Amino acid sequence: MQQTLSQAELFKRFMSWQCRVRKMCVREMGGQPSVGMTSGVYSIDRDEDDEKSRMSFLIVKQEPVEITAEFTHIIRKTLDSKDWLKNGLRILSERHYQDDFNFSNQLTALFALDSALADALLEAGQCHLKFKQDSVEYAFDFDVTELPQQDEAHQATYWHNHLFNSSMPGKVRVLGLEPRL
């Protein structure tokens, strides 16, 4: 007899999978994102099954202040973006993704100020995201909000992305994606 998992249990498995995918990415691919670190964006309306867009997203620690401070320090101590990447990858590969239970359920995504996708997601207030890499697939509904700049998850998302993008603008939009479990 096959047991059906609850959405909350499936999301825990998803977060464990995300940690594995991200560890592999930073250890074996030099931080280049894999397809599993992106999601297909769909309408919450089940009658529409067309992928509207794709987006990259982050998983953020429940308490991101310490890691954000480390990323900020790496970036501010030198102008050499190669050092940012090297030191950031060291931190991410050594310990960041080790314990999946330390991550918040909220996913985050960074957008330019004029992003049409961010506007559409905020206007809808919700979305359906599908994640897939190789034979692993997950799909969840999310509520969408814009995180204020002072929010810890906003700061964690900004500084994490800045490690990989030396020309990141100072002003960006960060959306919070809270799963409907």
C-alpha cells in the first residue's frame, strides 16, 4: 500500500533536494546554476498548464544574518570579484547547504526594478512553480509578496546574488514566495 505524503512533507523533501542540488553546483560546477535551481512559473489556475516564464530562486536560512554578514564582508573587503566568487564558493560548499532543516520555507527571487515578471507575480499575489532536474520533479503553490529592503531575507538574497554578479545594481526587487502547505 502506497502512502500519500502531505504537502508539508513533500516540501521538506524538496528542501533536502535543493540543498543537494546546490551543494553539487558549488562543489562541482563552480557555482553555475543548474536547471534544478530554477522553476517554471505557471498560473495558479489549474486550467492553464502553459509555462509563463522561468526564474531563478534562492533558499534562505531561517536566521540569515550571520551568512549575510559574511557575504557582505567578502564583497566590501576587496574590489576583485574573482575573490568574491572564490571565497563565497568556499563558504557555500563547506557549510552553507549542509543542514536542510536550517532553511526557511520561504523562497526568494531577485528581479530588476522594472521586471515585468515581478510585476505580474505581485499583481496575481500567487503562482504555481514547478521544479525539475533529471528524474526529480516537485510542484507547489506559493503566495507572492515583495520583501522590504531591510528584511533579512531580502538582504541575504541581495548579497548572495552579488557574489556572483559584480555589476549588480544597488536597487533591486526581492520577492518572497511562501508555499501554501
